[in-house]
Amino acid sequence: QLLLQESGPGLVKASETLSLTCTVSGGSISTSDYYWVWIRQPPGKGLEWIGTIYYTGSTYYNPSLKSRVTISVDTSKNQFSLKLSSVTAAETAVYSCARVVRGVIMGRPIHHQIDYWGQGTLVTVSS
Amino acid sequence: QSALTQPASVSGSPGQSITISCTGTSSDVGDYNYVSWYQQHPGKAPKLMIYDVNNRPSGVSNRFSGSKSGNTASLTISGLQAEDEADYYCSSYTSNSTLEFGGGTKLTVL
């Protein structure tokens, strides 16, 4: 059974950098079949995709966050990480890591469904 | 504002059927059959219910079905049960190699 577990500070000051790590157990992060993603959900609101990483280090980011987001992978530790700079109070949310099924259509890699989620971790940005 | 548009709420009585729509554009829902639906109960992680428009993962009830017409995807739940009460989110792959979510729909079982 695949497990994803988020870790990192639950409280970040406004204008600082939010840093989280997702540890994957029960399976290897170094597989061509999957992407690894970060998603957030403000309290009482909907889901927002932050970005995606492949085990090779290739990344895709939400255009609205791209200038402030960095997602990296450490295959030796079976982990991937999120850094979001210059956060504001409006970015208080549950941050979750997840696995996305990867496909290739006519040579183009695509995202299919999210099949495993971490439990999520609440990060509060204090103003 | 979410990239994909869903109704904020829908409701139905036990045993009835309901449909939740998810409207995108020709750059996402309309151009790709990579629409997924997720069920989320309060305080829980989302659960995959439908993938690639109309495929059900193993273990998901056949009361859940998906379809697509043009730029709009739909999730239908038949034979409504009390445990179906939850938030439902659609998502789609896009031509920009990104993922988008709908704003979510709260399903109330009356």
C-alpha cells in the first residue's frame, strides 16, 4: 500500500518561504508511470493544483504561482519537496502531496488521474 | 475563480439520481478525455471516483458514472445514498500541460 506523508512547519510568517516535504513509502518515486504533485485547499474552499514533478526532475507549475514555486525531488530518500516564497495570509491552506498517473500520447507526456493522496498538512500563514 | 465551472450545490433524495456538471474550454475538457472526479468527505483526503471521463477505479460503486459532451463533463450518481453526501471535484488535463480543478459541488442527500 502506497503511503504519502507531508512534513514541515505548520506556521509560516507572511512574506517568508513555506517549505514542505512529502515522503513516499510502499513504492518507489523513481518510476516512469507516475508524476508527483502538490495540491492545496484553503479552509472551506476548493482544490488548487500547485505543481508537478517527475522523478527525473522535470517540473510543471501552476502559471499563477510559477514565479514563487519550486518543487524538487530526492530519489535517494524517496521524497519530493515544495517551496513557496513570499506567502500571504490568503495562502493558509491544507497542503497535500499526491501521485498522478502519467501517460504518453503521441510522444507527449500527460497527467491522468490522482490515485493516491497524502492526508494533508495545515499550514497557517501569520500576518 | 476556478478554471472549471461546477454548480456550487446539488441535492437529491435517497434513491434518486443526480448529475453534476463540469464546464471547461476547448483547451481542457473539450480537447482531452482526461477528466477525473473526486469525492471528499469533511476532513478527509479526496477519493478518486471516475477517471478518463468514464472509467471507474476498482472498488467504486457502479452507481457512479461519468460522461462528456463538448466542453462539459458530467458525473451522475444513481440510487443516491446517505453516504454519498460530500463535496465533489472535477479535474482536467490542459493543453498547457497543467492540471485544473473545478470549484467543487456540495451534494446534499435530503
